[in-house]
Amino acid sequence: MGGTPIRFVHVDNGGGGDGTFEDPLSDVADVFANSMAGDIVYMHGGTTFDMQGSLVLQDNQRLLGEGIAHLIDTDQFGTIPIPAVNGGPAPIISNSMADAIVMANNNEISNLVTNTPMGSGIVGAGITDFNINNVMVTGATANGLNITGASGTGLLTDSSFNQNTLPNVARSSRERR
């Protein structure tokens, strides 16, 4: 990591602050404005975010839901687990007013549940590289997962997309010339 600080943005429905551990954000739609490329967006376990806007990610961010072990690489201590905050089950994004999660380049989305978004559960357009794991999307008004114009490597593991209005998973990729 070369001495680069590891930045976290905390999100908890009991928050309402600036995204620090002590004062987490309470609205997923505030993540983009309160984070930087490369941050870890850490959603606290056992929380539900209801009737909010889209959670829009920036390049190289990890969106991690508490409830399973997530690892980070450090210079001084090697690979270590992220400590638990609340414990509890995966965070839930429910009844999003648009697409629930909008990806950028090189994002990881892990251990989240998305129920009944007004758009798609997870979308990515023209992105490069992604890793989606341990995610469940149910009841989207559009697709559960909609990836268009992607390039690079896309990983989709241990996830489910069910009872969505349009096909559960829609994808198209860029042609290489």
C-alpha cells in the first residue's frame, strides 16, 4: 500500500453525521458526496435503509456490509479483518427510490440485501472490473443486476437475484477491436 491511509466511510441508519465511526451517515444517497475514490464504505450490520435514493459509488471503492469477515491489506500488519461495529445480519437497502446501487470502475460490493428498489438492484454502465459477492436482490422494478458496456474482469459469486420484474441478470459487454 506504500503508506497510503485506508479511509472508511461508515453508514448506519441511526447516524446522520459525516461518515466517521463516531458519527456515521444515515442516508445511502449521501455516500458519494462524503467519500473519495478508493474508500471503504462500511455499512453497519443489522440496519435497514428504507425509501432512500441511490447509493452511488466512486472508482476503486469497496461497499462492504457488516456481518461476514472482510479483510484489508495493511503495510504494518499484513492482511487483517475489519473489526465488527454492530454485529448482526447483512444491512438491507429497501424500497430505494431509484436504482439501489450504482457502480463505478473496480468496485467490490459484498454482503448486502436489496429489496424492492424502484429501478434495478445493482447497475453498472461502461465500467471496468467488478466483484459482487454475498449479495441478494429481490423484487426490483427493473433488473436485479444490470451491467452494460463492461470490460475487464467481472466476478459474481454467492449472490442471488430473485422475483425481479425484468430479467434477474442483464448484461452486455464491450466488443474489443
